[in-house]
Amino acid sequence: MKHVTKQEAIKRLKERINRIRQVKATARFGYTFTKWRQDTESLIKLIFPGERDRVHAFTSIKYDPDLTSGLNPVEDETHCQRSYIVGLERAEAVLQSFIDEINDTSTMVDWRKLEKDFRDIPDPFSDMRADWSDQPGLRNYWQLAGGIDTFARARFEALARQAGRFLLASNVAIGKCSSDLRSVEDDMARWLTAVREITRRFDFGPIATLFDANNASIGHVSAGSINQVIEASALLCFQLSTEETVMSSDTGSESRPSGARIELIMGDKYQAVQAGAMGPGAHAHDINFSQVWNQLSASFDLTSLANELSKLRVYLKEKATDAEHDITVGSLALAEQAAKKGDGSKTLEYLAKTGKWVLDAATQIGATLAAEAIKKSLGM
């Protein structure tokens, strides 16, 4: 903050929150509301100069009903007033999240406190979820659904945006995600992307093909959901708190010699010189996939590999019996898409998330190229 002190920023944000009570008591969209909204936007720009995402978190709040809902906002006064109040409650939650962030003066993010904040959100039916889709022109799109408490949803959005900003300083989170978190512009989308990739609390939906007017394929649509997204978010906070604490206290340990042989045991036993994801449910964080692909590109035809991955995906979709299998099939689908796009390193990166179940299936159906690619991605 360049123009105001920490204490002044907190004081003025609290004044904006307290003014909401007065706004609720006056005419809808009247002078009091308009001035409050303009003054609050100006204050956010003053406290966080140049940070458009914070400004957008406030200015994107809606205070009127969705006209596509089929209700007539002129005739349904109750519905209009309720939408107005919900918008103000959401604004309060956003402003409170700014105060919480400014109050955090520690050099390390207090993930345990954030975990508690998520768990304190009321969601009695545990039905709030985050729906995801990815398609040409609309990449990595997230939308909250479920949950009957509008204030709870607003509070979650505010906390998720705050957590998403904290992720930019978390080397643990950045290292664990195959996606580049720093390239995700929206704070909440960044947080939900991390929840999906680190906690694995994500259910993939169907993958569809898009066609143009001439019936030519123009891309694919992938979809899925994080169910019980509040609990999943709290879980990620707990994981980051634990791992960042371990990292900060492990500075005295000797670093592993370059090229050292590693043996990990996770369910089944594997050995590898360059360790990636080993065993069912393991993750690959240590492989430089670009480097590996440069070594393998001459012996792999990505078009043929994509065809084998497609057959393997269809086969495993019929064999899947639980949520873990569905997640693995989703990673396989992402590898297939990457291969179709000609991105060898990304193909290996997604295959590294599959593991022995997929490798065994590839061998069973004779998908030899796919089996070899999976082995290389796992460091075998």
C-alpha cells in the first residue's frame, strides 16, 4: 500500500462496512447507495493501487435480480429487495476479506487460520460445489453452485480470492500444480485450480467434441466439479500449512546429490533413477518433463500416441469403479488432449498423474506406445 498506512486502510474499510447498514435502510439504488459504492471503489483503488483483480472483486457484485430467471423484477418487489440485500452482504464479505489480508503481517501465510475461516462458513447440507469447464474461448472457467445460504457463498468467494492471492507466494502450491498458477489471473480461479490439482477432490465429467456449422471439429469441452468445496478448501489449507512448516524447519538437512538413486514405496514397489510419481495415487513433482520429452521426442509419434490414449481412456471409463478411478481417467483425457495439440511435455506431465492402474490396462489392451509413455512419465 503506497498511499495509506495499514491502520488507516483498516479503519476506512471498516467505515465502508458500517455504512452498509445505512445503505440497507435507504431507497434501493438511491443517492446513499450510489455514493457508498463509488467511494468504496475509490478507496480500494487507493489501498491497492494497480491491482485490478481486487477492484473487480467489488465492482462485479450484482445488486439486482437476474433477468434470465424468468421473474419480472418490476412486479416482484420482494425478489428485487432480496437481490439487493444479498449484493450488499457479498460486498461486506469482500471488504472484510481485504481487512483480514491487511491484518496478516507475518512473512508466512497463516494457512491454519484460513483453514478455520473456511470451516466456519455455514454449509449445513455440505452441498456447495465449484463447477469447472474448459473449452476454446473459455479456458479454466469456474462457477459456484449449490448452497442455499447466500452470505455463506459470498464469504466463501471472498476467502477463496484471498487464498488465491496467497498462493502466489507459496512455492509448495506452485510446485505441486501442473498448471502454472501464476498465469491464472482470477484469484478465485487460481485457488480452485489448486484445490483441484492438489487435494484431488475433483470429479471429472464427460468430455465432448465441439463442431462448427460444417460439422468440422473445432475443439473439446472438458468439465467437472469440486463437491463439498468448502471442506476441500479447508483441506488444502491444512496440507499447505503442514508442508510449508516442514519446509521451513528442514533447512539443516543435507541436499540430495544430483542424479542420486531414489527408492519409494507406495503400495507397490518401484525403483527409478529420476523419481516421479510412483505407485497408485502418487504425484510427480520432481521431473523436468520438457527435458524428458526432448530426450524421447524422436521415438514417439504424438498422433499415434493420442489414438492409443483415446482407446485406453474409453476402455478404462468402463472399468472405473470409484472416484479415484474417475480422477485418473480425467488425467488420461488431459494427456490425450495434450498429445493431439502436439505438446509432448504436457502429455508426459498428465500421464505422470495416472499410475500403475493405467499402465497395466495399457499393457492388457496392447497399447504399447501408451504404456511406454506412461513408464517414461513415471521415471521407470
